[in-house]
Amino acid sequence: MSITVKNISKSFGNTKALNNVSFTINKGEIVGFLGPNGAGKSTMMKVLTTYHQADSGEAYVNSYDVTKDKKNVQKSIGYLAEHNPLYLDMYVKEYLNFNAEVYKVNKENIAKVIEQTGLGPESPKKIGQLSKGYRQRVGLAAALLHDPEVLILDEPTTGLDPNQLLEIRKLILEIGKEKTILLSTHIMKEVEAVCDRVLIIDKGCLVADKRLSDLRKEEEQVLLVEFDFRVEEAFLKK
Ligand code: ADP
Ligand code: MG
């Protein structure tokens, strides 16, 4: 099992961001993490990356306990944050080189991740000169530097225009051939295009854990419409 989450709860003051959440993710799966703003997606991801400590429950990444074995958990995970801070004045290679030093990664991996994320022709540029889509590729490249088994991608396509969005999706599918991925998004269409399975979270509670083939059922469609993803979907159809 690549990720195991058992009865995780996490509050911020009076806000119950996660309420007794449990799920597992198998090695090699691409799992969508769907839910409206404030549902708890980022908080769950940050518990897995060891950034947040849960109030109760257990979580494991590659069988490493997120509270007791943080180093090995961090080695197992490549993380792209929702608001990924990039240094716009840095050159792409310089940024990746800097990350490789911070994380004590073999420098040879830099060329590999540039290739893997299709950054090649843009890599001589400064990050600030790149489109949003290419900036996300830089974030993905940095997340891949230490060749982690698991990728945790927090809304990697939010804010991208439709073309960039489709390109990043394609890239995630490509990367997903070799990795286990947990991908949060607001967009049901994205889950359909990329994922094997979907976890739906609302107000801190996991409300569905379904294979995509089972999601076509009418009851689930009703559930999804309740979340009102229609705006994004209309935008995508344009
Ligand atoms: P999502 O990623 O699904 O939009 P989040 O996990 O960011 O949701 O947030 C879940 C809830 O927890 C929200 O009500 C949010 O305001 C709250 N929250 C998240 N992080 C913090 C924090 N660091 N301090 C206080 N409240 C937080
Ligand atoms: Mg979030």
C-alpha cells in the first residue's frame, strides 16, 4: 500500500478541517481528491507530507509512519503545493540546482526531470518569463528531483488556461505510469480524464471512495452536481 490513512482528524481552532478520514491508495494508482473549497483537501495532503500533525488517527506513506518516520516519508513523497512558491528571477536550471542542493539530490537528476516534464526548450529561461503552465512544470520537476514513489499534487491545474490545463493533465498521466499519485482538483472532468479512482471530501468528511467505472451511477452523479462543478466544466467546454 502506498498510502494508508486511518481515522485522521485535524482541527484549526473551532474548524474541523478533517473529521475521521480513512482511505488507502495502492501502488501505481492515480487517485483524484475532489471537493469544494475548504473541504480539507490541502490539510489532508499536508498531514501526509508531515507538514501538519494530525490531532488523532494514523497515516502511512510506503509503510512509514508520518509522525514517527518523517524523513522516510519525505523521501517517499514528491509534493506540489497549491500555492507553490517559485523564485521568478531564477533561471529554471538554477532553481532546480538549488532544490537539488537543499534536498541533497544527485545533480544528474536535473537533466532527467527537465526531460520528463517537457521543460527542455524553456529551461534556459527565467521562471518569471514562463507561462503559468510551464511554471507548474517547474514545480513538478522539483517534486520529481529525488525520484519519489508517490506524488502529492495539490490542484496542479487550477488557474491554468484550457490549453495549459490539458497539457499538464497529459503530463500527469505520463508521469503516473511510473508513480502513485494523489491529485486534488475541483474538476470532475479532470478526474475522469486522469484518475483510476476518486475520493470525495466535504466539510472534512470523506463522502465517497469510488472507482471511476462505478461513478457513472445516477446516485453519484447527483452527489457530484451538489458540489457544483458545473462552472469549471462549462469553462472547459469553451
Ligand atoms: P481545501 O484544500 O479543500 O480547499 P483546506 O484543507 O485548505 O481545504 O481547508 C480546510 C478547512 O481548514 C478550511 O475551513 C480552512 O479555512 C481551514 N484551514 C486550513 N488551514 C488552516 C490553517 N493553517 N489555519 C486555520 N485554518 C485553516
Ligand atoms: Mg486546498
